[in-house]
Amino acid sequence: MIPIENIYFLLCYAWNRLEEKELMNVSTIEVPDLPNLLAKVLLKGMKALINRGLDKQYIAEQNLYQGIKGRVAFNYSLRKNLFQQGLAMCEFDELSINILPNQILKTSLQNVIKLPTLDRKLKRDIQAVLYQLTDVDAIEIRNGTFSSVQIHRNNQYYLFLLNICELLHQNLSIHEKTGEVKFKDFLRDERQMARLFEEFVRNFYKIEVPEAKVFREDLHWQFTGEQMQFLPKMQTDISIKLPSNRKIIIDAKYYSETLQHFYDAEKIHSRNLYQMFAYLKNQPNLQAEGILLYPTVQKSLSLTYTYEEHRIRVETLNLNQPWIEIKRDLLLILERKFNELETRSSENI
């Protein structure tokens, strides 16, 4: 079981919003589950946005006026004989908070407040914030809604809260007839957790090891042939290029079981091992080494295998421990690789 505090830190790193880690001290609050944590963070973020001033944009409006405001819709006004009544249909741009990012935030709060397991005080606090958003429309959120939001330098502070809204959208189910809302435990969803774990590890090393270049890398097959377009794409989860021009490739994998079972014997997931071996064999730089990184489930592992110039290490990371120890273990995994590479380099001199 991953502690709530650690889930929050995973999300902050995965979304590359480490500064939001200070939005609230999750180690000092008591929340029974992840939905209450997400709702609490969303609430606090909304309060900060309201105090700061919600983002506004000019929206095209059309309305009847005595007199003229903006552009006059002459054809409509003539057809309806509005001029004879001293009126005109006018089109104008109005600065408004009723824009997509604010609509997503309001709708997400309205949805999460329906959760039966949500803390009562939290519900009251959310209701008070919703009361301040009467000029913002609720909308139907779809999967493509979030990609329609335009984030720029002046509204980047929305990004973390919109990420929370998207996570809620992906895991909240609303019954069409009864309106009952349930939260799917995404910690049991291997696909979601695999994506989160990979993005967390990659951004962790980007932030915590600034002297290295950390990126996803497209590799090219070292084959020759006429129809190369039929070969599958090879893309690493995490490539780390060291200052010494050496490289470490990390595949971050998330499974409910660290090892697979084959005839009652525990084995490393074969597909992961084959994949890492392919990455290393198709490296033009033979100094590249690989790490298969899994979260600790039943047991911890630290295994090393060598083939010719290639070394593959299998490591586990215990996510059910204090955050400071998770950070230490991740840095130690990489530090061991640094030390091994430097030692081997000095031996070859």
C-alpha cells in the first residue's frame, strides 16, 4: 500500500510541478483516501486562484441594447424592427471569467462533492467556493476537453489543478440515472500506475540530477535491409546521458507482482528483459547500461547480469516508506551506476 503522502509527491514529480509540493503539507493532514486528498488539494488551489484573481478572457457576446454597444447586427435589427423600438442587437467582446479552465475547475468540484465518502467539512468548504463561481458555467467534461485548454506563461499556475481535474475525470464514474458518483481506485489500475511511475522516475532524475541529460530516446535498429519501415519503433522510458558521455537506460515498470511465475518458479518479466537487451544491443555507444526498475511488492531485488559489454541491473523501489527514503534510494540506484562506471573507466586506463 502506497501512503497518501507519497502518492501526492509522485504526482507532483510526474506532472513536473514540484513547486506545488509546497501547496500543502500533506504529512500533517489526515485524509482517509485519495479522493479526499485530491479534493482537498483542489479546494486549496481554488481558494488561492480566487484570491489571486481568476483568469479572464474576452468572450464574444450578443445582446439587445437601447443605443449602441460594440458592433451592430444590422440585418437582424432591421428584420426584427428593433430600430423603431429604440433598440439594437449589438455584438461586443466582454472580459469574462466564464472560460474553459474555470469551467473545468467548477465542474470538477461539483462532481467530487457528490462522492459519498467525502469529508463533511470538506464538502461545506467546497460548497462555499462554488458559491463564488456563480458566473462560471458548468460543462460536460470529455477526454478531449483538457487538450483544448491553452496554457501560456500568464496562466501556468492553472496546470497543476487541471492535472488533478483530469485525474478525477479519469477515475470518477457518474451513474446516468441515479447520479451516484464513485471513485475508481486507480492505484489498482496497472496501466495508469505504470504511466505515473514512469513519468515520476523520469522527472525525478531530471530535477534531482541536473548534471545529467534525462530524456526519452528513439533508438534505431542496427540492422541493414531494404524495408526498414516495417521494423517496430524503439523508444526508451528514460535515457540518462552522463557528463562523461556514458549512458544509462532505465525501464520503469509497474506490476501488481514484481516477478512473474513460470511453473511455480519466480522469474524476471521476460518481455522487459528482452526489451532492455534490444535497447542495449542497438546502441552505437557500447558503454550504455540498463536498469529495470520495479516498485517493491512482495520482495526487494537488486540483481546484476552481464553479457559481453552490456550490463543489466534489476532494481526495486519501496514506495511504502517515508518520502525522504524513497528519494535517497532513487539517488543511490543512480549513484551506484555512476561509481561502477567511473571504477571501470579507471581500471581501463
